Amino acid sequence: MLTPQTASQKNSPPAVGLQVTPISAFTDNYIWLIHAPTQPQQVVAVDPGDASAVLMALQDQHLQLGGILITHHHADHVGGVLELLRHYNVPIYGPATETLPGAPQRVSDGDTVALTELGLEFEVLDIPGHTAGHVAYLGHNSLFCGDTLFSAGCGRLFEGTPAQMTTSLTRLSTVPADTRVYCTHEYTLANLCFALTVEPNNQVAQQHFQQAQALRSKGLPTLPSSIGMEMQINPFMRLHIPSVQNAAARQADKPLRSAVDVFTVLRQWKDHFTPSPAQMSAGQWITD
């Protein structure tokens, strides 16, 4: 059920700790299965780009699909939707302004997705930038943010503008710090290499790199992150921090007058940044 509400009417979803299972897909995607608090064998799939991976996980773990949430229209996020709908007649939700498969219920900023029978409720946030109509789902102390916010990074600008992405990330920075962040790509190590190029003396990012490297060496996800962690390690969430501003100004070789200017330089810098094998394997990073 979709329930539009005004800001004054909104009640925060109950702070229930969700059980969320990752499914690896393609090269580096995660499809998240949100287990229903009231019926743990019922799950909601977030951005199911690969139906076969989801169907296999459902079978292996004796789960039933209870719904689908879509953050944006890219194929690696929606490619499995129609096949899943051939197996399961479930509600599906997606951004109001994007072309999507499966005739989803359309959602936009301020809507509430209420899967009452599953005990799940999410607030919809418009967070354009990566795509023009990208949305996130916020509830139960968890944020499903697609390709807008990554751990230690953010999505490329395929359709949106730097100003839109800056606004979107600034908005996400106001979410409670302990909110778990479920993004949809395993980019953490490469992103941290860039973050430590921007801020080589960021001790939290250095420590997080070592922790992420240990997880990946065991084949484990580095996710979820948290908003609080991203505010400490993610240069795109730290546009107000002097060390990030100064690094961007040095890269641009000119003064930068606004957060959008800082973001624009960082995003262009990151677009052409490739971590070296030494950076990825040994945690070393360049500072020039």
C-alpha cells in the first residue's frame, strides 16, 4: 500500500533491526533481501537486476518473495523484475518519473511504502543525481539508496547535475548517524583509495580501509555502512570539511566558492581516478 503523507503527518517507522541478506550479482552488485519482521521467510528484494540469482537464493534459503523495491531504472537494478513477477505476484514500487518494467506503483518524495502484512514501512526520498528520478527507501533504521551514496563514494552523474547530487547527499547527511546504509555495489576499497588520496591523514578512513580489506579477503561484503561512518570517511559527504575543500581547490588549481564547486571537482577527479594495485592490496595511496 502506498500512503502519501505531509511532513507534519509522518511518523518515523519503528526502529526495528532488520534482517537483510545480500545476494551477489554480476561483477560487484548486491541485491538486498529484506526479511519481514512479522514473517522472516517472506522477503522484499531491492533492485533485483538478476532474477536467477534471486530465485536461487529464495530456493536455497526456503524464502518467499513478498515485494520488490526499485531505486532507479538502470538495467543492473531492474533486469530481473519481469522474470520474478512471472514467478511471484507481489507488489512492486519504483520512482515516479523513470521508465521501469513491471508496472510498479509509482513513488516520490514524501510517500510511504507500507507493506503492512510484512511489518515493513519505508519513507521515500527523492535523491536525483545518478539518474534524474532516483529514489531511496528509509525505514527501520536502514537506508536503501541504490547508486546515489556508496561507502566512501557516490554515483556517477549519468543524468543529474552536480547541484542535484550535492543536494541529495546533503539530505542523506541529515539522516540519523546510526542508520545502516545499503548501497548496491561493492566499491568500498576503490572508493577508500580515492578518499585517502583526498584526505591522506584521515585516520578513520585508514582504519576503515584495513577493516574493509580484511572483509574482502574473506569474500565478505563491506556493507552495510552507516551514515555516521560515511560522514567520517566519504569525501562527498564531507564537502564542508576544510581538508576536503583544500584538496579540491589544489586539484582545480583555483579557489572554490561553494559546496557544489567542491563536489564538481571531486566528482571529475574521481571519474578519472584508478587505484593502483599497490593501493588496493597494501593500503597505500598517493598524496600528490
